[in-house]
Amino acid sequence: MSMFDWSKECKTMKIPIIAGNWKMYKTHKEAFQLASALKQKLADVDRTKVVLCPPFTALASVKEAIEGSHILLGAQNMHWEEKGAYTGEISPQMLLTIGCKYVILGHSERRSYFFETNETVNLKVKSALEFGLIPIVCVGERLEEREANKTEQVIEDHVRGAFKDLAADLVKRCVIAYEPVWAIGTGKTATPSQANEVHLFIRELLSSMFDKDCGQDVNILYGGSVKPENSKELLEMSDIDGALVGGASLDAESFEKIVRSAI
Ligand code: PEP
């Protein structure tokens, strides 16, 4: 497999990205219904990138449901190898041929329950880019790390680890999701200024690691209990380019409201 040629892919203007991480929810039929409802509700939305990341078993039915709309398809994980004897795994090639454009990598649930490390996240980021998939790389500190004033150290380890040995041009194609672990599925949201502060830190770090434009060029999403009640104030912040939404993306009405708050 030769490297995907990103230079031929036009670099679109920075527009908000709202991605729904459906986690291990929705059978393929339920996923078809939810995606069909969203296609209808969001038919007029073309200035926000809406990405649906259902479970692997529902990728095909969601792809079918969103056909002819602006909604894009993403997966929640992948292996870094193209193929092989890796029982239970899914390859980048499989995601690509089913219609995925994005793939979430290094989600905190994968790091904590399935022992993903910065090293495996790095292998996956490189592989996704090689195949032409856009990685949504999740980084974020746990509560005890924030309380011990280690937020920046943890974020820096995650960012340095995920993008190790990558060229600036490729890093600029990636999306980062800052997801404080203490805010995921807990109902506790980082305040807009807490989130923005970390986003700024990530931008400065990327500019120091790669080139000066890198920090500004990378889309950085916030994730962690985003809901219709708080999405507008988060999305209005200077350095928040969008949201990665878990629980609230499972309901068409609440996800629609979040998408519309980014307009
Ligand atoms: C997530 O899983 O990425 C997430 C942010 O979940 P929630 O919105 O439910 O906190």
C-alpha cells in the first residue's frame, strides 16, 4: 500500500466539526433510523461538518442512510495493520471501503479499558493517514491528574506520543479532540474558559513541535458532556473548533440542536 497523497486533497477552509461518538449503542437498524432522522433534520446544514461514528456493525447502514447528504461517516477505532491474523480487529482499508472519512483514535475509554498507549495511538494515526482517513485523536487528563496540576504534562505526553515522527503537513490534516476524562459521560463539563485554555496550550505545543502554522491549522474539538444547554457557549470560544459528542449524539433532537449551535 503506497502512502495516500494528501497534497491532492484540497485543504478545505476551517469550518466547525460536530462529531457524534455513538460508542457501543445502536443496533444496525436503530442506527439506520437515527442517521435517517439526522439526514432529514440537517438537510440545510452545509457549513458545519457533521460526522457520525456508529459502532462497526452499523457503519454500512449509516452510510446508506446518509447517502446524498453532507453528513460524513467515521469509525471509533481501527487496527494499524492493513490486514492479517488479528482476530476481532478492523483495518483502515475496511473502514475506507465502507465509506469512512474519519476515525476516532485514542479515546480515553480505549486507553483505560483496552490498554491503548501513546505508542499504539501513534501507530494508528500514521496508518490512518497512510490510507487517507482523518484521525480524530483524543487527548485528556483524568481528575486526579488535573487536581495534581498535571493537566499540561498529560496533554503534552498524549500529543507528543500521538504525532511522533510525523511531518507537519500530515499533522495539519488531523483533528484533535480535547476530552477531559472527568467530563466524559459524567454530566460535568469543563467551563468554556477551562477548555479554551487547554486548546490554546495544544496549539502552542503543536507550533513548537512542527511549524508555526500548525497550532492554528489543526482543528481542535472539545468533548465531555456537551449538550444543547452548553454547546453554544463552548463553541463560541476562540480556540474551540467543534465538538465530539457522546451521550447527546444518540438522540436526533439534541444532536441537531448542538449542530445548529455551531452555525
Ligand atoms: C465521548 O465519548 O467522546 C464523549 C465526549 O462522551 P459524552 O459526551 O457522553 O461525555
